[in-house]
Amino acid sequence: MSIPAQRATKLFVQTFGTKADDLYQAPGRVNIIGEHTDYNEGLVLPVAINFHTVIAVKHRDDHLFRAVTDAFPGQIKQWQFGEEGDISSNHDWANYLKGVTKAMHHSGLQAKGLDLAIVGNVPLGAGLSSSAALEVAFGTAISYASQLHLSPSAIAQLAQRGESKYMQQDCGIMDQMICALAQEDHALLIDCFELESEPVLIPEQLSLIVIDPKIDRKAFIDQFEQRKQECAAMAELLGLDSLQDISLSYIDQYRNILSDVQLRRGRHVVTENIRASKAARALQENNIPRFSQLMAQSHQSLREDFDVIPAEVDILVDMIHQLVGERGGVRMSDGCVVALIDHDLNDAVINLVEQQYKAKTGLEATIHLCHASGGASRITK
């Protein structure tokens, strides 16, 4: 049993005075390539990582949910299925759970209540999707406990609907889909419009390193939201539901009504969709120099066309890229830095970050050596 699972089991007994019936888990994730394309209904290539949210549950005969987490000790949240109320007006952690049950209720599903103890080791606020891991683990637990027999894709869509529609967080589908559908040792190429996905085997000689550069997270999130608004406004101006279908030639046709900023935002979305598809192919063909080139192009586009690269992150990515060269790819991903590199370079990259990043920026990064994990599941004892 994993350490999070042991902690969840212990927390459950401490809180509810009895043993849990079952354990469920879902992973965090990092996006290899396809940045700012999920909410534009384009292509993304995320990978689940070996950090998980684990939920210990006990079945109830009524429709009451009671939840506790070690992230906010001493709080027991409770609500009735279908009676979640307004969950858009505050930032209570239990709203991620209530969003799932509210989405299920409004979809016509019926679920029995659960007592829940939640723990996890997905770093919070680091861009690794701890919220989606929580939602998908919870949706998986309900599906098993109430014998709903929901597919992983259905659980992902319900979780996304709960966060987007009822919490009004306006999130794309990428995070929930990778948390639900991931396969061990694979990334997942996701079409966020068609909701179709294809597993992409990660070459065995590559290591996955995720680095939290400790940037101003609030400023980054505010900028992220601004870019979403800019893309939505551009789509509305062009009479489109989203930017997923546009091309460079299409954008050029409307050059006279689009601002320079809109032209650059649109160019990033178009070229990033192309890069995500090509990067998946490069990994499938074990063409690491090509993959490295595409990752560098993605980072450059985020810096020059989307204007979202903090100076500290740019320094960090450049440092690693100069060391790795064509033996792997590195770029910013949701405010952290993802590097998929030759195993032999692990120590050199870690030493470089530890010795030079703080000296150049005054910030001390946290380094996570990861591997590609499977998706949400019931944990067998």
C-alpha cells in the first residue's frame, strides 16, 4: 500500500472511528505540449505523474456525504446528494467534490452517500492539477460505490462540468481526461473538441522532470485568465465558438479587423495545435531531436506570441535547453517547467538547477523526478 493510501486509511479511522471499505486514487498531471489549446478546444499532450490524491471511503445507506482532508485538518464538510447549493461564491475545497455530485444529479444519476478521508501528495498550487485529481478520484469512488458503471471519459466530463458550470471556474477538459484515462508509461494526445484520445508511448530512455520555479502563482493565474478572455473575444469577433478550427490563412483573411495582439494570440493557438500533433508523432518514432525542436518552438511561441513566460522561467528553460540540446525537450507548462530528457542527463540537470537557478534569480526551485502514471482506479488492498 502506498504512503498516501496508508495516510488516508489512518485519517479515516481517526475521523470516523471505523475502517474504510475501499480506497480510490487519481494522479496529478503535467502537460508536455499543447499550451493554452485545451480551452480553445484544440490538441494537448499531457502525461499523468506518480503523485496522487487518495480517498478512503465507507458506504452509507442514505444520501449524505461527509468529507475530511489532511490538507485542511479539523474540517468535516457535509452535504446531501442533489442539495449542494450555490458553490460558485466561495473557494471552499469541498466545492470540488460538490461540483461532481451536482453534475451527476443534474445528469439524472442517483448516488448513495459516502464518508470520505482525502490525502494526497500532488503539490498544491504548482500547476500539477491537484484539483482534477481530487474530482476524478471522487467521481471514480462514487461510480464504484453506487454501481453507476461510468466510463473514465464520462467521469472526466462530469468532473469538468462540475468545476466549469457549477463552480464557474471555466476550465478545459484536459486535466480531468488525463487524470481519468492515463496509461502507465504513456502520454495522451487529446482532442479537446472531439473528446477523443490516443495513448503515446514515451521512449524508455527518457526521464520526466518537473520543476516548480516558485514564481508568483497569483500573477500567473491572473495572466492565464486574461489570455482565455482574449481568445474568447477573438472567437466571438470571428463568429466562432472557439479557435480550434482556424488556420494561419484564415487569420490572415481577417488581418484588417484583428489587432496585432489578436493576430499573435491566434498564431500561437494554430501553431501549438500543429506542434502537439507533431510532438506525439516524434515520440512515437523516437525522434528526440525533432521533439526537442518542437518543445523549443512551443516555448518561444508562448514567450513571443502569447506573452506568458515569466523572466525567471525563461532563464530556467534556457539553462536546461543549453545543457540538454537535442537529447530531450524542455519548456514552460502551466507555470512549471517540464523536461523530457535522456536518463543520462538527470544528474546534470538537477545539479544545474540547484546550483545556478537561485544564483541567477534569487528563487529556489523544487525538482520532481517523475514517471508516467496510470489513471484513476480503485486500490486493491
